[in-house]
Amino acid sequence: MQRHLSLIDKLIINADQALRTLVPNAAAASQASPAESKPHSELDSTQQKHVAGLMRINHTGEVCAQALYQGQALTAKLPTVRAEMEQAAQEEIDHLVWCEQRLNQLGSHTSIFNPLFYAASFTLGAAAGIAGDKWSLGFVAATEDQVCKHITDHLTQLPAEDEKSRAILETMLADEQQHGDRALAAGGHPFSTKTKKLMTAMSKVMTKTTYRI
């Protein structure tokens, strides 16, 4: 018999998930990083700094994804949609951990702005859930579309010899595309081109602030 969770229970669970997302090395992946099977390559200081900036952007993107899905799961109306959001959030944890591991290997750090982006994304996710499940799922699809564009661009910027970062991003790209497709298949309302352009403009704020800090 499935236990019915009160609003307080759900808020406590979300607070715990927020801490696991934001506290360094607190989250645990369910799968080994695809980078583990790739050879180590020496990068010069300029390359290492640039790759770290790209991976920091992707890590913050996963922080935002966690917050988005948790906010939507909190306010989703249909149990099936809530379960979809919770499953997607679980799958995104692997990406979060992989990016953090790679940043550690590069001698770098996650963004100090992550708590702010988490709070903003959680609020957007909760609002989308309140608006209705079809809009919530549509928001997921549109967000994943933006994430895929970022990852595709980053793949073109990686040094050819950096097989570890490439393996992580290629796996993430395939997963994110699947999340977007699943959201639309579950009844998500496709967003207009105008709305997607607005989301692109907003995402640039995140990428510019987290590349270095």
C-alpha cells in the first residue's frame, strides 16, 4: 500500500534533495561515469580552464534540472506525471555527479551561484506544475531542447584529446533528448518558437555567470 505524503512530508523530501544537489559530493550516482573507461589526457592550462568552464555550466544545468523536476513533482496534478518527474530527477543525478567528478579531476569547482539557480528553477517548476500537467511537461521538453543545444555546442569546443569530458557530454546528450521526447509523449504541450527564444535569452545569463564563477 502506497503511503500518502502530506505537504510537510513533501517539503522535507524536497529540502533533503536540495541539500544533496547543492552540497559538494553529497549526491551519489547510480551508474559509473562514462569517463572512467576513457584514457587520461594532459591538457595545457588554457585548455583545462576552458573545459572546466564548460563542465561547470553543465553542472549548473543539472542543478537547475533537479530543481525544475522537484518543483514540478511537488505541484503535478496526475500521479503518473509526478512519477515521471521524479524518475527524470533521479536520472539527472547521474549527470550531476559525473560533471562534479570531472570538475574535481580538472582541479576546479562548481558554481557559487548554484543555490540561486536552484531556487529560481524550483519556483519555475512549481509554477509550471500549478499551470497544468500539459504545460509542465511542455516546459520540460522545451528546457531539454535548450540543454541539448548547449551540450552540442560544448562538444564542438572540447579539445580533441579530452575523451573523458566528451564521453560524459555525449551520454548526457542522449539522455536529455530522451527526457524531452518522453515529456512530449506523455502529453506535453509544445512551446512556441517565440517562447523558446525567450528561454534561450534567459539561459545565457546562467552560462555567462557560471563559466568562470
